[in-house]
Amino acid sequence: MDAAGASDRLCYYFDRDQIQMERTVEVTIPVEPKAAAALADARYREAVGRLVSRVLRARSGPSPLARAIAELKAEARAAGLSDPDIDAELAAYDAERRDRKTE
């Protein structure tokens, strides 16, 4: 390891437009005992490391969830629904689900 704590291994991240190579850094995070046992396998640790890096990688623009919500909202408005209409539909759906749970 060098002074900054980076290992000698390189991780390859595949992006739409380019391939980046970045040094990895060992970190410690709290996990449940079963997860810790699974992470004893180097293959799992590397896979989880790639996943964490991918999730935390800075993205420009809104998240995929925010984009999906915006698209659905635009479709609802194009169909003539207002925000109060949507809120009323969601409230009715929630009430119906609550009623099914108590039966």
C-alpha cells in the first residue's frame, strides 16, 4: 500500500462512454455477522466493493428513481390528472390495502 492507503490492485469501471481505472482503498463498515461471514470470501468482497463504488459514484442529473417519478407525473398530467387527483388515488389505494390487512 502507498501512503494514501490505496492498494496495488486496480478496479475497472465500465461507463457508457469510457473505461476508467481507479485505485481501490480498503474501508471498514459495520455489517451483520452473517454478512461478515459471507465477506470472508474474496470474490464476494470484490463484488460488493464494485457494487458500493457503482452506487456511490457521482452522477449528473437526477437519480433513476427521480426520473421515473417525473415521467409518471408527466404522463398523469398529460392524461388530465392534477396533483390533488393523484393524491386522492394514492390515499384510496392505501386505504384499500389497509382494509385488506385487517380482514
